[in-house]
Amino acid sequence: MDYQKEIKKCKKHPLIDVNSPTLQKVDYHREDIYKILPNREPFLFIDKITGVDLGGRRIIKKKKISEDDPALKGHFPGNPVYPGVLQLEMIAEMFCCLFYFVTKNTYKADKNDPVRLVATRMHDCYLQHGIFPGDEVTIITKVLDLNELTYTGIGQ
């Protein structure tokens, strides 16, 4: 697969239209996410999963950046900006959730079987604008390649 081509497309267009007919609308909150991921507070950066597309191997989530988020206390006091490294963590966590749905071929988060993936490398990361207290962030991830040794994805 030509990953560079996918990255170029991703810079100009969303990975999925929220009105796509292949997108299954879901409403998973923390209790459901705990069944999928081993992460817990303060290192869980997913509040809600709103859509899963198994055929296109994509997922959408939302995260509200609260004004009292601990990450904002020391990241530019007086002008807080959500740290880019935590934005990347959001994408990595979403990819793990997507991996759960795709490998189990399900839209349900009903098994208490957390994913044990570790992100070992990130390529071509671009942060186009800041995220500030009160913002609601939408993250979309897509599987580009899955095999027995590696899993490659892209996120917005």
C-alpha cells in the first residue's frame, strides 16, 4: 500500500463522512471503553466512541477538553494548549479500539477483553492548530494494513 498517498489524502479530506451509509452509529462511553482498552485515568483519552465502520475499517470518537484537565495546568500557563503528544496518544488509543472491533468483527463492546497493542512508531505527524480548554475534539482512525506481525493505521 502507498502510505504516502493515503497521508496526502488525509491532509485534505476527512477519513470518513459522518453521514456515510457504511458508518454504524454507536454510543459507547467510558464503561464500554474499559472493556476494550486497559488504559485508566489519568491516561485514558477517549470519552466516547460515536461510529464504527467495519467494512472501511474506520472509527470515530469524541473528547471534550475540560478546563481542569491536568495536562493543561503546566502547558503554557495563562494560555493553555492541549499537548500534541497527548493528541497522538488519543489517536493511538482509538487505533487500539478500532483493532478490537476489526479483529473481533463486531460492532459491540460487550466482551471484557482489553486490547494489548503497543504503538512503537509514529510517522508524519502534523498538528495543524491548537486544541484549547472547552474544545471538543473528533478523532478518526483507519486501518491501512493488518497482518500477523504489524498493524498500520492513520489518524486525524
